[in-house]
Amino acid sequence: MTRPSQRTVVLGSVLAAAVVELTPWRPAVLVTLAGLWLVLGAPAWLGRRIATRVVTTREAQWLLGLGFAVLTAMLVALAVNTVLPWFGVSRPLTAASLAVAQALAAVALAFLDRRLTGASPPMRGPRWMPVRDVAPVAVLGILAQVVAVAGAIRLNNGFTGVTSLVALFLIAALLGLLAVQAGRYGDGVIALGILCAATALLLLTSLRGWYITGHDIQREFLLFQLTSSKGHWDISSYPDAYNACLSITLLPASLAQLTALPGVAIFKVVLPMLFAAAPVAVYRTTRNVATARVSLLAAICFLAFPTFFTDMPFLGRQEIAFLLLGCAVLALSDRTAPRRARRIAFAVLFAGIVLSHYSTTYVLIGVLALGKLASGVIRVVPPLRRRLAERAPKETTDFVGWPMIGFAVLCSALWTGPVTGTWHQLQHTAAAAAHDLFHPDQVQRGSSDTAYSIFSSARISPQQRLHDYADSLRTRGGPLPAVEVAPSDTLPLTAAGSALDQLGVDVPRANGLLRTLCADGLQVLLLVGLAGTLVATATIFRPTHDLFVLAAGGLGVLAAEIAVPQLSVDYGLLRTFQQGLFGFAPFIAMGSVWALSWLHRWRTPAATAVSLLLFLDLTGALPRLFGGYPAQLHLDNAGQYYDIYYAHPQERAALAWLEQHTAAQRIQSDRYTLSRLQTLMNGRPGDDIYPALVQPGSYVLLGYPAVRKDEVTVFYQGDLVTYRYPLRFLEATKNKVYSSNGTSVYR
């Protein structure tokens, strides 16, 4: 009996899934499985087949297949949202219409697959990895994820963060196992381990809170709710740059309709799990030019950078953009595949980044343009040209040419201009940056994140930042009672920390010094890696010319953000560095090996040990063991992020009371209380509650940290500043009309 082809089986399963979606009565679990297969599973499988023309390794093909699936889901939802209203359908984003459209998209992908790869092989059993290799990695990886989920749940229920701390050590153990066995394990096993480690680490943060928790994710979730409730995405109803990101509007709306998963689960679980593939892309990119151990070091570097696990789970639009970026860099780095196919794939994935996130797009355009200029310099300096030519086959042209950069600019301009009309954010940044350049005497201070740069002398104290904020409000008039910066929420010393203290070790100072050394060390290792590429003769690392200039372009963008304060405020230096790690990580990893070259054959094991220690420190595991360091959201019910991003039931109850009793009156609260509750509000936001801004007759809502700790946080010039709120001023000018265990309302 002839076995059916794989393509036929996949299309048959797509038809079955579509039937499930169109059936009125079906189990919820079956709907979820059918929806995930329609949106991600089948397109990823078909995309993997197409990716065989772009990249040569199995792991890279699956990664590109996933990237193509996500991009397909956004385009399908956009097509449904655009076309059906032409025929009088006011709510196009329904399960039925999306199911049919996804099925048709699968047919189109299958047709493209056949045109590109020919006949599909017959259906056969799965290709299992060696059990003796995959079993310990899978067991430890699943255990780390289960403990991470349990740790977040226990913290949400008011317990300690010990379970979350155990999860961090399990993740480190998993990475250590991969490092020890890297010489024996295949790339598929290592990729699986990295995926499990990344998922566990992200879930530690993303699952915090029973509601939507975080910064940008609050606004992202609000826009998703608007799209989902209307059954139609309409940029004119909310003309904002966030609303132009299909990664947080149409993509989650499609997932919600077809999987029946609640929106909270999609933002807190599905999007982070998709982003968990990004460090796997970093591993596979580095593996194209280096050994398995060096590639694992690059992935650990990407995982350990604090932005990965503290901020990225709250940036759904950037999570999707980074997934697509990782796939694009894979296409750039796999020099064994046909260049034309890789360029087409890169351009397609770049278009997906444009649809997903505006600032990732702008930064990437800057990286490509500056990288192209760096390439020009390299090609006219004979020693540099000869050295890089020795490390990779000579290529007469760069992978990224000016026409491709022009295509990128055109895509971005069309989407943010005529299509969505959301170019105002870029216009504001460009105008402010130009002002900084041409009026250096009037330059405002940039984000204090620039203080982490080894090339910056900026050291702006929180008190100075608060003073600048107060000065910016003086033109508004009103009383300005003196306010002071609140002390950081530092954990007390543990028993281990007290023991070190008795030995004469200043634990808080040591923690701060170690964190500074980690930040400086990453930058130094990056420079060592780039310089070593030009002078060393090692054969374990042969980066392509294009990967080198990509890293050089990333350095140029970072230098621009340090030099022009407004860029660091609008785009965030740390988030830009995380994006740059797609190109930086291979050079940082190799830089750590070269820096320890005096250890000879032990240099790579020593670099691995250092990277694991760096991971434990930057993720907060070591500081949590000894205390004397600010509390972190994924390990404690305390700290700055907990205060400003964690929504409490008492605050939701207070807002419900206000909505019921205040009618159209003005409600004022601090920026972050409003942010935590914006998905529940029916408009009427206030202007912050700094004393100069409190209006007569308005209702003032004090959130959990203001009531419990007398603290309020403001965001000014790219920085968070927490200060002691002068409650006496409020009590002297207003009456308390509502109070509960954690919130108060004044009138």
C-alpha cells in the first residue's frame, strides 16, 4: 500500500481542524488543539519545507518555519480584516472566517512548497533523537518549567520566592549539562535544552500576577481587547503606534478566536513561548560559524542579559519582532545556502518585523545602514579585507545591499505613513534628536541606562532626576512641597549573607560591584571578540563578513543612543543591546574564550563556568541567596517592578467603586496605578498626582504602594524615579472618601 505524502497528510489535518472550528458543538480542548494547529502547527511544518531552500540545517529550518507561520497568521488576519468589510461584514474577525482563511493559506503554502521543493516524501514515523541524549535534557527541562510555573503561582498566592529560586538553579543546571555534554550531544538536543531553559526563565516573569502584569503589556492588552471585542481592527479608532503592531492586535485576536484561549493566557504564555525560540536562533546562528560550545556560550549570553527575562515578557510586540529578527539573522549567516533565496527570506521576514514593532524596525534599519558603511570601510582597508577574507569564502558583494536597505525603508514608510498614519512617534524622536544635535547647550539628560556603557560618564542620581522632573512642572503653577527620593527596596541579608558580613564582606556593595562588572564585562568581551576576529588565527570561529558588519552596525546604533540622549529615552539602550545580541552574542562568546586563552585547553570550560556564574548573578539567583540587593519581581513580592506593575485586587475594587460613584468626574492617580488598571477604565485618566498637578474637585486614587509605603513612581527622561509622596498635602486639601487594605480615594 502506497503511503500518502507528508504534504497530503498535513493538508488533510488542516481540513479536519477547520471542520472542528466550524462545528457548533465541540470540546474546548479539541478547539484549542485545532486552533493551534491551524495558526502555528501546519504553517510551521509547511514553512519548514520551504525553508529547506533557505537554510541547510534541520534546527534552522524549523525556526524559519515558525517565523513564517507567525508572519502568515498576521497576514491572513489582516487580509480577512480588510477584505470582508468590502462585502458588508462588520465583524470579520470571527472563528469561522479566520479558520477558512488559515486553511486557504495552508493550501497556498503547500502550493509554494511544491513549486520550490518538488514532490513531498511519503509519510513516515518521526525522527527521534537518541534517547540516552534527549532523555536527561527533556526531564531536566520539563522539571525546570514546572518548577518555574509553580514558583510564579506561589508568589502570586503570597508565599516566598524559594521555589522560583530553585527554578533558576535548575535552569543553570540544564545549561551546565548542555555545556558538559556539548561534544556528544547533537545540535537538536542542545537546541531543545536551550528552548526549555528560555521558556522556564520567561514564565518566571510572565506568569507573575493573576491579571496582566507589566509595563507595555498593559497597553498592548488594552488594544487587543479593543480589536477582539469589535471583531475588527481599525487603526482610525485608536491612531497610535502601538495599535499599528499586528503582533499585539491581529495575531492574538486570531489566536483567541481559533483556540478559545483567554487573552490573558495568550499574552502571558503563548507569546513568551514563541519568543523562547529566539535564543535557539542565536545558538544556530553562532553554530554556523563556531563550535557547539562557543555557540552555547552565545545563547547563554542572550538568556542572561537582564532585559530578556525582566522586560521582554512585558513587550509582546517586541517578542514577536525579535523572533522574526532571529530567523532573519539565521538566513544571513547560513552561507552554504543559495544567496538569492536567503535574501528573499530576509526581506520577507523584515516585512514581518515592520508589521510587528516599529522601534525594532527603526533600530534594524539603522544597524543595516551603519553596517553597510562599516563594510565599505573594511573593503577599502587591505589588512582588514584580507583578514576577513581568510575566515570566509570571498564574496564580491555584501548580503545586505543598498537596494535591500531601501526596500526596508520603503516598507516601514508605507506602513507607518499611508497605511496606518502612525509616523508621529518617529517624527517626534527625529525632531528631538535634531534639536539635541544642533543645540547642544539645551540638551536634556538621557536615560541613565547610558551609565552602563563603558564609554559614558553619565551618572545621574535619582534625586537629580526627580529635581529635573519637578523643574519641568514649575510652569504649571501650584504648590510644590519638597519631596525626596525613596530608598531602594533592598532585601535583608540572609544567613549566608550575614556570615559573609561577619567575615568583613560588604554584601550590598559586593552585589552592586559584581553587577557593574558583568555589564562592563559584556562590553569588553564584545570588543575583544570583534578585535580578535581581525587578528587571531583560531579555526574554531570563522564569522562571515556579513555577521561581522552586522555587529559593527549594532555598535554604531548603540553609540548613537549614547551620544544623542533622546534616542536612549525613546528606544531604550538596554532593549537595543538585547536586539544587538543577535549579532553581538557570537563575538561576546568568542571574546570570552580568547580572554581566557592563557588557560590553553581549559579556556572554553573556564569561559562556560564564567558564563553560568554570570547567568546566576544577572538572573538574581546569587543576590537572592545572600540578600543585600534590590528585590526582583520574579523572585519576591517586593521591589520597584512589583510596586509599579503588579495589579492588586484592592486596586481593582477601588476602581470599580470609582466607576460606579463618580460618573463623569475627573479621576487622578499616579502613572503606574493608572497603567495597571487601564484595561478596566472607561477613560477619564488623570495627569499624575505630583502635588503641582492635583486638581481641585478631582478624585485622587492612591494605589497599593502609595498607601502601604507612601511611595509613588514617575517616569521621566527614560528613567523610573520613586519618591516619598507628601500625604499631608493631600490630607490638607482633600477628604478621604474610600479606604481599603491597600488603596484610598480622596475628593
